[in-house]
Amino acid sequence: MDTRRGQVQLSLKALQEDPLVPFADQAGMVTTGRVTKLIPFGAFVRIADGVEGLVHNTEFRDEPVEHPGQIVSEGEEITVRITEVDLVRRRLTLSARNLPQNGKRSS
């Protein structure tokens, strides 16, 4: 509430359960997800509604990967392991290293 400006801010999101909380103790869990976005240092993967995590380039395979497009493409479903859940920073860290992948590209 801002009394100087006479404004009140409302949020429906604040009333909803945080979608990340159910994953708080799931480090080590293997699941599948869809690649939603490629960035120079990794790929974002959606593992549930409202829950996306980052697979860093170093977490695709043992050999160096310069760009995630060498390994995956947007819209592709991949297998990932949850490596870290940080509720404070609202971050989910994922790994695809040493997991079987369907249609995995070699390059």
C-alpha cells in the first residue's frame, strides 16, 4: 500500500502455492522436461507447470559444449537430474550429464 500516491497493489500470485516448493527436497531426482529456451551458456528446461531450471553447458556431457544448440533444440523433451533447488534465489539447477537421451545429437 502506497499512501503517498493513494495506490494499493494486489497480487493473486501471492495467494497461490509456490510451484518450486514441492521440489525443495528433490535434489537427485531424475525426470523429463521440455527445452523452452537456449541461451549461450545453457538451456532452460520446464519440468512442471511454472517450474523451469537451467542446464548449464558443462552439465550436458563430459566433453566441452560451446552452445547448447549442439546438443538440444527448443521444444525437445530431455531427461534431466535435479542437482540443486534454491528457494531463496528461486533457482533450479539441472544436469543432463550421464543420462540416456532420446534422439541425442552427436557433434
